[in-house]
Amino acid sequence: MRVQSIGQCRLNTPLFPLPLEQVTLNAIRDVLPDSLILEACRDVGYRFRRRVLTPVVTVLHMLLAAIWPEESFQASADLLWDNGRAAGAVPDGQKMPSSGSFAKARGRLPLALWHRVCDAIAAKAEALSQAWASWRGHRVVLTDGTCLSMPAEGDLFAAFGRSSGRGGPRHYPLGRMVTLALANTMTVLAYALGAYRQSEQDLLRTILGRLREDDLLVADRHFAGANLYAEYRAAGVHFLTRAHQRVRVDRLRPVEVCGENDFVADLPVGAKYRREDPSLPKQVRVRLIQATVATRKHPRQTMWFVTSLLDAAAYPADEVVALYGRRWRIETLLEQVKVRLDADVLRSRTAEGVRKEVAARMTALNVIRCLMLEAALAHGQDPMRLSFAGAVRAILAFCPHMATAPPWKLSLLYAGMLETIAERVVPPRLGRQEPRAIRREQKHYPRLRVTRQQWRQQWAA
């Protein structure tokens, strides 16, 4: 462990105030050292003046906003400054920068810098995941999409669009995001953020190149279809999905029978897709497996699965079906991003700010994953049994102590934090299914049809 990266090189005396970089989020600084952020600045050609809110401080400020439970940039700024004052990094009498100064600091960081930092942390988490990533020689990767809301600003409506329903257009812009994550560690390999009207399949195409050859992509029916299967195979990626609802399995002619309700067939690619993309073949060879599984709606539902793993001896049908059961894990991942890391309703008021904020959330997610993976490796745990919320609590609990501890004690505190993370174990969740419903009633307040500012102006008299 590089002790210096978590801030031990300092003179702990009021006569020598400490820079904020050395006392902010020290619990994660072995994963995200100053050198990584500064190298990203150099790579994208970003030059900056030495000031209080440096790029390192600004990056940490946005990560703190992601994991701190108060869900605001202002809370993150207050906590960062107060922690710096308690640790001696802020001289007595120095005034805290205004919220506008923090906003300008966030705006100064280029989006390309965030992408570099996010990719670097993803690479670290990917490397730590190697011990758990593979199944029968294939790295198992999950994909799914979700929507993110944001403030009702004209620029955001123009950049991302909005949904509509029976009552007309909705009041807030929506962005659409697709992620790729390792099934056995939930490390996010890549993500794509686009407009609401942009399809999840198109977003997936933009990040499909981030997968390795022979990776196994597991997805729901939204990412199924002969044209998509052909694209996956052209990219060197294997796939496993539920059969698309329009596929008539009874009309397919088996090329090879692998077992009962298990056969290989050629799935035709629609003429429409081949006109749009002449490189697509007329058909793609797949294996279809029928199984009875438990779902949210039915305790026993019969369904067909489609995969490019054609060898029944190398890939038994029951194991392939069980592998699809891991797909629900990405639903839990998206819940962690949107609820635990507060990305459900974003706060930035510009399109570029929204993209930076999402990059900060995904970076924070993988930073936490890195620490969970280190804890799992150090204590012989399964990373999928470790609590994500428990890891966040441990990080926040150890940060203040690591900001003020003497240098010799930092490695002990870091090891203690990893041990604490490893102790937060959740029960096994094999074949997990959860209802898309809420148990507690919502508050019976009327819906506000105008903005709060408009309401206050209307009732000012």
C-alpha cells in the first residue's frame, strides 16, 4: 500500500497549513491518488492555476457529493471544508469558497478529464476482479439500461428530451443510460449516456468495443434479436438472452438436437435490418434452450433462452439457464447508482454538467467496488456477499480518522477499514427476484403543477 497517496507527507502543525488534497476522502486515496488525477489533466491538455479548489479537490468534492447521504453539492462542499479545517488544512480565518466558486470549479474540469479518471478506475476494478470474472473460460458481462432525471432547464430539454404519456409531455428532462458490468463483482466496465429518445440498443453499440473477445454478454429480451446477435458475434462476443417475444420457436428447423427442448437452429435476420446494414448475414446460428423458472409474475414460468454457446457438452443447458439467473444483479447495480449514489435525480443545470455528474457517480461506484474487492481478496470473501451500503458507511467512518492520524498509523487504519467492509456480509441471494412495487403508501399531498418559484410569486400577495 502506498501510504503517501493517502496523505501522510505533511507537517501537522498550525504554522504549516495542509493542502485540502491531503485530508479529503483519505480512505479512498490509495485507489484514487493525486497522481492519477494529475496524469489525466496532462493527458487531456488541461492546464490550471494553483488555487484552493484544485482539480484534485474538485474531483474529490464531486465524489463526496455522490457518496454523502445529504444528496447535494453544497453539503459536499461544507463537509470538505469543515473536514479540512478540523485537520488543519485550512488556516484560521480563511473564508470558505462560495457555492458559486465550487460550481465554477466543477465547470472548469473538462469532460474528457472525467472520462480518463473514470476509465482508469474501471481498469483498476477490472484487474481486481480477475479472480471471479470467468465462467467456463468466458468473462460474464451483464448489460441493461435505465433513465435519469434532471432539472427542468431549457438546455437539458434540448439535449436529452422528455417522456410523454396520457397527460402530455412530462415536466422534467430524462437521459437514458446503458451499462456493462462484470456479473461476479458488479464492476462497471463502461457506460453510455444519451438522449431519452435514443434506444438502449444504439447506446450499447457505442460501448460494445469495450468488451474482450469471447466475453459472454447476458441481457434481457430488450437486447435480443437476430440482427443484434449477428452484431455481437461480429464483435467477437458471445451472448445469452431470453428469446424475443416475436420469435416463433415452433417454426424453426433444428440443425442439431442437443437434448430435450435444447437444439441448434438458424435464426433469420429480418430484411429491414439487412437493408439498413448490408454487412448483416441472412441468418445467425443459435442454440435455444427451454426451461421452467420462477419470475416476479409467475412462480413457474416456461421460457426459451437463446445463446451462441452451441456446444452442449461444454456448456450444459442447466448451467446456461442458471447463468441467466445472475442477470438480476444488474438491477441491483442500477439501484445502487440511482439510490445509494443519488443519480436518480441529477442536479447539474447544463448538458455537460450532467455528463460530468454521471461520470463522477460511475467513478465513485468503481472506487467503492475496488475497496470491496480488496477487502474480499484480503479476507477470503465472495465480493457479491459484501454489502455495498456497508462499504460506503465504512469509507465515510474512516475518512476523518485517516485525515488526522500520524503517518505510521495510516496503513493500520486502511487495513481496519478493509476488515470492516469484509465483515458487512449479506445473505445469499441465488435466483433473486424483487417486485417492481412499493409497500409503503406515498404522502397524500396534491401534485404541484408549477415550479416552486412560480407558486411563491403567485401567493406572495
